[in-house]
Amino acid sequence: MDIKVKIKGTGIYAPKKVVTNFDLEKIVETSDEWIFERTGIKQRHICSTEGGEWPSDMAYHATLDALKAANLEPNDIDMILFASVTPDHKLPNTACILQQKLGITNKCAALDIAAACSGFVYGLNMATGLIKMGAIKNALIIGSEMLSREINWKDRNTCILFGDGCGVAIVGANEDASDSSDVLSLHLGADGKGKEFFDQPVGGAVEPITPTHIEESSHFMQMKGREMFKVATRTLAENARIVLDRADEKLENVDWLIPHQANVRIIETTGKLLGIDPEKVIINIDKYANTSAATVPIAMHEAITDGRIERGQLLLLDAFGAGLTTGATLLRY
Ligand code: UT7
């Protein structure tokens, strides 16, 4: 019997501190006008470094809302998939930290996913497979990032682009025969040839951070923006076609495209390549900037809570990130 998979509840957490483009004008040579025109970003949220807003804390708050929306208890969760490039610590994984914070005592599986901006979609698709084969009933999928820690605040090529935040979704088996909610098709992929387009080679086993790296600020994230831009638009459009083909669906039937929020021009170019009505594309990069694995679940949650996304509608989630990783999901909400 085919088991249907439903998004049962979502939640987000946005750190309290907001940094506007005007604030950035004071620390690097840039302008609100340049940032907004070239990226669509107006502001970003930044985590406190005093505690209380670590990636696991953000996920904790967002999960409480998702559990409420799903009408579930923490112990109903059978698996935690925590997508982040900025985990709380190297060890243990942040999924285990979150399991403990949520008071989950059922010993559910807890795994971190390092797939950069595609991490949430990776988690959603992997959980879908496990639910459909009957191995688990409910999974908690998280995208939670504190990118402000890994950004060189003196580098205008990167510091203007990113923000902190968290989005989560609880997905589970849909046992109601009259309920059409289901994941209809999915796609995951990666192309390691583009690994140098967006990387952070210092700080791992190969090259631990030394005082020289800190002096030269070479331990932060580095990105070749133009290269990423080109691959991103092509890949996002390709992904959408793949999941539509796999589900034998037409683009015109899609109610909402929820793309990774890296740059509004990437989103608009992807939309044009696909030929989708711009009114059907969810964009909130102006408020949050690029929060990596968190952009897709934050955008989805906002559109659910403000009433744009309704039950029964067809959603296309589409992501792309460092690695280069990529993934998409076509689902009936
Ligand atoms: O999540 C996935 C990873 N991220 C992405 O996929 C991001 C993809 N890339 C991008 O979003 C864009 O490439 C950027 C926003 C990073 C850059 O936009 P661009 O239109 O590609 O600008 P550019 O790098 O070609 O730079 C154009 C000009 C340059 O000046 P010259 O050489 O024309 O005199 C830059 O030096 O803009 C200058 N510039 C800036 N000026 C003001 C670059 N950054 C800034 C800045 N403020 N922050």
C-alpha cells in the first residue's frame, strides 16, 4: 500500500536583532541601493552571541510551534534531521542536542545533514522515503543557521548576502484516505565539480584554524558569486522540470514555487526560464537575506500562516547550494 506523506506542521524562528543595509553601510563600502538592486535584500536577522539563539535554540522554538500546528507531542517524532552548515558544535550533532532540549525520550534517530542551502529539501526527501516504506511515522526536518559566525564582516562580497534563522516542518504518514496531501515526486543531486565556487576550506581536518588564518581572515566562507549565480538559475529550473516530469504534472498546475532565497535576481531568472507566473513565486529574501538551509522552510511557513498556501494546493520546493548540492520536492500540501 502506498503511504501518503503530509506536512503536518511548520514553524520558524527569526533572531531578535535586525541588521539593515544601512547598518552595513557603516562597516563595508556598500549601499542600501546596491544591495537591494543586486540582491533584493533589505535586512537580515542576526543571532545573539550571548546564548539563547544558537541553532538548536532556534530549532527548539520553531519546533514547539510546528508541534502545536501538527497537534503532536515531542515523543511522536520518530526522526530528527537537522540541516545546517553552522551546527552548535562539531560533536555531538545538533539533532541530538535538540532531541534533549525538546524532552524527547523515545530514543528516536537524530542526524545532521551537511548539504548547505539544499539541506532542508534533502531532509524532507529522505524522510519521505522512510515514511513511504513504513519505517517511521513522523519526522522533524530542520534548517537552522547562524551564518553570521562564519561570515567575514569585512568582505562586502559575502557579508551583505547572509542572515541567521530557522525553519522547520513536521512531516508524517497521512492515514486519511479522503486527504490528498502527499509528496508526489522528488529529486536530489550534487556536482562536486563546483565545490570551489562556495567553500570554507579552513577549519576542518585538512587545515585547522591557526592564528595566521585569523590574522588574514582566511577561515571564513568564500564565494564566487557570478559562478554560483549562473549554475543556480540553470539548476533550479532543471530541478523543477525533473519533479514535474516524474509526477506527470504540468507547471501551470503548480500553485506555489518556493525557491531557495539566495538572490531575487536568481529567483526571477529561474521563473523566466521556467515560464511560471511571477505571482506564484514566494519571495521573502528582503526580510531575511540568505539563511541557507532555512530559506525554504521559512518562506513556506510564512506563506502558510498568512493564508497564501492552502491545503490541497500543489507546492514545488526548489533548492541549490554549496557542494554543489541541489534538490526539489513536488507535493500536495
Ligand atoms: O545560497 C547559494 C549561494 N549564493 C549564491 O548563489 C549567490 C549568487 N551570486 C549573487 O547573488 C551575485 O553574484 C552577487 C550578489 C554575489 C554579486 O552580484 P553581481 O551582480 O554578480 O555583482 P559582481 O560580483 O559582478 O560585482 C559588480 C560590481 C563590482 O564592481 P566593478 O568591478 O564593476 O567596479 C563589485 O566590486 O559591484 C561591486 N560590488 C559591490 N558594490 C557595492 C560587489 N559587492 C558589492 C557590494 N556593494 N556589497
